[in-house]
Amino acid sequence: MQLTDQLIPQRAPFVMVDRITDFGPYYVETAFVVLAGNLLATNGVLAEAGVVEHMAQSVAAHTGYAFYLRNEPAPTGYIGVISDMVVERLPAVGDTLCTRVDILHEFNGVTMVKIATTANGTAIAAGSMKTVIAQPQQQA
């Protein structure tokens, strides 16, 4: 499934997920091709921050698609905690990143996930992340 503006809050040129390749209630798999013009790519590779941002946007894609299936607008979320994150290799421009996000716990807008990313089939990064859905501001 191609991502649309309905699924993640990021906008070009900061979109780091091209499509959802598989989806279930407790997981999502995404893909992203690293392009030379990417804001976080320099000297032919995507920076570590770009890999982590791709992983975070993959989490957002799961949440956004779940809301989309309920005909609700995707919420804005934030990274609360990143833990045990290891980026073993930086992907090169032209590489295809594939990421699997497994939902470990979800309660009251807080989601704990385990994430693993490959580049062209080789494992390059893994870790855990906690994300939080922003609550709408109440009008006084």
C-alpha cells in the first residue's frame, strides 16, 4: 500500500517511508528507498538519524493505517523513549530499507514496540521505542 498524507504526519521532503508492505493489528512492515536528495543522506549514505527516523515513521504508519481503517484522521505522535537501539551499518543511497515493527504493548495512546530494519535483505538496525499519541488541546 502506498502511503498517503492520511497515514503519517510527516511531509515532503521529510517522509522516510514509501509504503506499507504488510499490516496486522500487532505489527507492520514498511519499505523505503534511500534517495540521493534525502535530507539525512550525505556522502552516499543515510545518517543514523535517518535510519531511526525511518523506524519511527514506520511506527506512525501502523497507527495511521489503523486509524484510516476506522475512517478517523491519523493522530500526531511523538517518540517518548528509544532504547537498546543499535545501528550496525548505514544504508547507501539506492538501498531499500524494510522494517518490521512488532507492537509489544499499547495502552492509552502509549505504544511500546520492537523494531528491526534491513537494507537489501541484510540486518542493519534494531531496537525498541515507546511512542505517545498527542492529545488534542482543550479549549478554555
